[in-house]
Amino acid sequence: MSAKQPLRALISNCALPANEARILLAHVLEKHYQLPRSALLSHDDMTLNDLASTQWEALIDRRVNGEPIAYILGKKGFHNIELLVAPGVLIPRPETELLVDIALAEITKLNTPTKILDLGTGSGAIALAIASETPLAHVIATDQSSEALAIAKQNSESLNLSHQVKFAQGSWYKAIGQQNQFDVIISNPPYIANLDPHLAQGDLRFEPLSALTDYASGLSCLEIIISEANQHLKSGGLIAVEHGFDQSESVMQLLQAADLVDIQVHLDLAGLCRVVSGRKRL
Ligand SMILES: C[S@@+](CC[C@H](N)C(=O)[O-])C[C@H]1O[C@@H](n2cnc3c(N)ncnc32)[C@H](O)[C@@H]1O
């Protein structure tokens, strides 16, 4: 049986790429033997007991069937925090960390308690990453999905951030009071067009469709969030939204049409236009 092979052979003989096999094997070692990831090297001649072998094989099968690693492990690192994730929420992406950095730069600039709105919070990734970095951040995080909000609240509690991050359910600005005005509005809304073939491919097949697509052109959620931003921003307040790699021009036009100023495009680490920001006039 393959599972009676030493760890190093389990990795080299695995049907998965070696980096994925290492992640899953480290998970098994942690769960069954309380060993750190470094045991993959320091104990590379060890064999797994029957229970651990069965779990290792089950995890490999799930990944071979296409399930994302983050759902298999039930967790995902994002910015400086670790989040619980499950099939009810989008798996936070590295490119979304750009929104966190933009919000943190604004808080540093204001250097005062800052009211932030995170629209479509999913696992709570953006809201919680911001709040974990500075006590000046006071965030309202919204989502339409009760499943997502339940996971986001769990993350908030386990990160001890419940005093800084409050949650509200509803469609975009309907989740918050009309009078509520913010220094910063941040959002990573669904922006994949409904006919995009990627929705039926790879890891995306396992994520909630309502987190990925607006079931239209890809721009309809961005349009609502941007066109109503002025009503919910303080004077000079900042809005920053993530979008698809080819939507930058259209999103800039939406900001212009909404009479937002100081419009800027922000690149992700791969050099792609990923975020557009703008401000309410002073
Ligand atoms: C792309 S995911 C982003 C999740 C999280 N902010 C992140 O970056 O990992 C979009 C989120 O918007 C939520 N959403 C979709 N339609 C919505 C609506 N009409 N009102 C509020 N949230 C919505 C989805 O449930 C999902 O959690």
C-alpha cells in the first residue's frame, strides 16, 4: 500500500504536484501526530499509521477531484491573518490584499479613528485583515449571504476583533442605514460575467456562484456600489473596488459618471490592473 511508504516517497509518488502533496501531508502530520510542517524533512523516513493513511488517501482523492486546498484544510492565510473558510464563502485571493493595503494607507494618512465599510465581506477577509492591523479601524462588513456572514462572524470571534468589526446583512448599501457615512468604502464584489467559461473550470466550480458572478455583464454590482458611493462617503472619503483584469477602463468610467474624483488604478503583484479608487469631492 502506498501509505506504508516513507513520507518522502508519499510525496514523490503522489498524483498531485509536490507542493500540494506537501501541504496535505503536513496537515495529516499536524492532525494525527501534532508535528510541525518541518517534520516532512526531519521525519522523512516515517510511515503513517492506518488512521493517518486513510485520511491522507481521502485528502488526495478530494484534491484530485478538483476541490480547492483551502476548502480541504478549512483555512486560508490572507494578509497577516488566518481565516476559516468553507464552501459557503469565496476563498480569499492574494490580489485582494491590495484593497487591505489601500485602506491601511488611508488610515495612516488620516491618523484618527476611521469608519470603513466592506461591502460583500465573504469570510470577512478584508474587514478583519484591516482591523487586525490597527485599532483605529472601525469596520462595518456586509453580505447578502447568511452563510457567508456566519463564517465571517466566526472568524471575527476567533481573531478577537468583534469590538472593531460589526456585521450587517443585505444587498449592498441596503444593509446599512441611510445616514451612515464612511471614511473608506472597500469592496471586492462578484465581477465575472455570467457566460464566462472559467466559472465551470478548476477551483471556481467549488465556490459559491453568487460570490463570483453578477449573473450579468460582470459590471452590474460594481455599478451599484460606485453609483451610490457618494451618498455613503464623508467629504473627501475614499472608495476602492477590485475588478477583473480587463475591466479597469469600464470601472474608471463608472467612477467618473458617479462624480468621484482623484481616480487611480492600482496594480497587483503580477502587474495587472486590479483595483480602481476614487474620492468624494471635498
Ligand atoms: C468576490 S466575493 C468577495 C468576498 C470577500 N470580500 C473576499 O474578498 O474574499 C463577493 C461577495 O459579495 C457577496 N454578494 C454578492 N451579491 C451581493 C449583494 N447583492 N449584496 C451584498 N453582498 C453580495 C457574496 O456573497 C460574496 O461574499
